[in-house]
Amino acid sequence: MLSWIARLLGNARRTTPPADTEAPKNAHAIAKPHPVAATPEADPAAAEGALLQQVLLDRQRRSTGYLFSLQEGHGAQIAAQSTRVRALLDDILIARLLALAEHWPGQRRAWLAIDEGALLHGSLPRLASLHAVLRLHACDAEQAAAPDTISRLRALQRAGLQIALDASPGSPWFESLAWLADRFVLDFANPPETLQRWHAQLSSQYPLVPRTAIAVDTLDALDAAWKLGCSEASGAFSQLRGDWQGNRLAPGLLHAAALLARVGADTENSEIAAALKQDMALSYRLLRYVNTASGGLQHSIGSIEQALLLLGREQLYRWLALLVCASAKRPDGDAMMETALVRARMLEQLGDKIAPAARDDLFVTGLFSQLDMLLQVPMRTALEPLALTPAVREALLERSGPCADWLAVAEAGEAGDPVALLVACRKLGIPAMRAAGARLAALAWVHALSAEPAVAET
């Protein structure tokens, strides 16, 4: 995980906005934007669309992919009656996903929820570069699929895509397509007895077809998903907090946290350098990062003082913040860290034009939004040694204040809740599709970081 830190900061140095939009360091107040009516982008239905992205995790809590879906909100009423609007919404979703292709991780799959009407979209075969799985919805479960639907699905499979069907053994539509399905989806919004019945039928008729569980919102449901033969699952279970009262922070983390507090308090460089020199491992990491990330220098950086001058306060703060997050030693830490980085980058980008003075606070809010889960301590304990602005503390501890409104946008999209996402976006006066664009750009950014060669492994 630490290899991401150097790549992140090296990349951030190239993406810092111009000076006239730079956020003042350590700004303690955020000018909250006045809510305004969301401006339709290409079409009223498209402007109301909410792009959701949920992570899929295996039994070891490692990320196996993402479930993408475009919820049309009020526009769904139009889309149901208009082939043109439906095609426009499909265009938006597919185009945004194709933008992720360059650095898409080889071990992840992009799941795309579509209906039969979208199967003729000419760009679908290009999604093979994302190891895509098309989760097909039935237009009418009581009608068998048409022959042209079957032929189109087989053509897409030959192009490298997989086909997933929502399990409903016995329905005419499911039975007409189940023989060619690559995966089955068990939706845990259904009653347990229904899921048990489907499990028995699928085990009897299609025992070798993998199963994926969705809408898994509790740990009991997650345990049931594994017992029902699912190899991966998505749902609110991934954001559940444990009872970590009494847990304490690791000693190694406290030193990085103390340095972070010094930087946040505008302590002189000489004092920060003196504190760094007390930790040989931390000093080594810093010098190694600076010398690797600043490859154009004629002479190597050999002192902490030089490293601090070259790096600058903003990047030093981020480097230490990432060290705090990366100190977690747990099997699902990488998946949580990725979520935190996507949130941080997404909120920073959303705030660039609307609330430029809030960029740093928004980045830190996103980055630390899962710090309690990473460290398995209460959030108040995790934040206690850190120097955070009041806006960030309020957002993380109380879900209040201006930063909390931005964090709500990121969390609603991950939770698969289109209503909460649209409400959160309207509260800030940003179109939901702009939030979707920022989310996918942030995901692409994180994937690009992980694709670069490691330069700061411990």
C-alpha cells in the first residue's frame, strides 16, 4: 500500500491547480456554495441521471470489481416511452466507462446494468477492455427472450464480454437465457426463503456457474451469501462499523500523526525536521520519495531540511496523511484505501470551481472518512492526534458542517442510493452527472497511480 503514497504525491504535484485557484493552507472555514438549480447538460432526463458505483468484494474483502448503473430518476418515466432518451442515457454511461479503459486493473470487472433494448449499442464490444459483465434486466420476465436477443448476447460473449442474469429460476425469460449465462446474481432484497429456493434450483441445474450477491446490507446477510455459494458480494455490509471502544492507536502511527499535527499547525520547518530525525524509518521514506519523485534534479537530496523545502507544506501534509491511512495492517485495507482515495480525489475535483478554498479540506475529509475502519478504532480516537480544521472534524465526527454535504455526495453514490445522491447534489447546487464525472475521473486517477511502477516500498 505504501507504494501508492509516492505515486499519489508525485501525481498530485502535476495536477495542482493554478495559483489563482489554490486553496489557502489550513483554511479553517469553508465558504459553502449557495444551492442553485442544476443545469441540464445534454438532456433533462440525462441531467437527472444518477450514476452509481458499488464495489464488489470477495470472501477476503478484496475488490473484484464495480457495479455501475445509471438511475434516471424522474427521467425514467420519459425513458420508458422514448427510445431516443434511453439511447442517450446508455451513451452517457458507456462513454464514461470507456474513459476508464487505459489503466483498468486486470483483476477487476466492470459490471454494467442494462436492459435488452441496449444490447444493440455499437460500443458495447469495446467494454471488453474493462473485463465487463453485462447484468441484463428482463423487460418482461413472463416472456421468453427473443431469438435476436440470444444471438446478440452470444456475439457479445465472442467479443469478450460476460453475461450475468438476475436469478429467477422458473420464469420464462430466465429459463430462455440461463443456459448461456456466465454468472448469476442473487438479489438479497428478496426474502430468504426465495433465495434458498433459487440456490437449490441453481445448484441442481447450473452448479458450475458463479454467483454474485447484491444488496447485502448486514453481516448476517453476508454470511448467508457465502453459504448460498456466492463468490463475491456488494452492499452496505462493506461500510459497517464494529464496536472498537477501548482500541488504541499503534505507536508507529502516533509519530506520523504528531508530525501531521505540526504541519497543520504551521510549525517552523526546523522543528518539523528535528521531529522527523527522531524517526529513522520515516526520514528514510521521505528522502527516498523526494529523490525518486523529483527525478530531474542534478544532485540528490541528502538532508531532511532540503526535502521539506522541495516538497512544500501541502504535499508534506498529504504524504503524512497517507502514511496514517497506510499504517493499517488488515486484509481488506487496500480496498478501503482505494475507496478513501477515490472519495478524496472526487471531492477535491468537485470543489475546484465551486469552493476552491475548500480543496484541501475536502481532500482530507474524503481521505479520512474511513480512517476508523482502517485502524479499527473509534473515529474520535483516530482523529484525536491529528491537526484537522473544524470543518473536517465536524464532517467526520458529526456528519455536519459544509464538508459533510460534500461527503454525502460521495457516500450516496457508493451506497447505490439514487434518491440520496440527487438530494445531496441539489443541496450543493451541482448536477448529479457532474458528480458522476468526478467519481469516474477519480477512479481512473487511482487506477493510474496503481499502474505506475512502485517507488517507495518499505
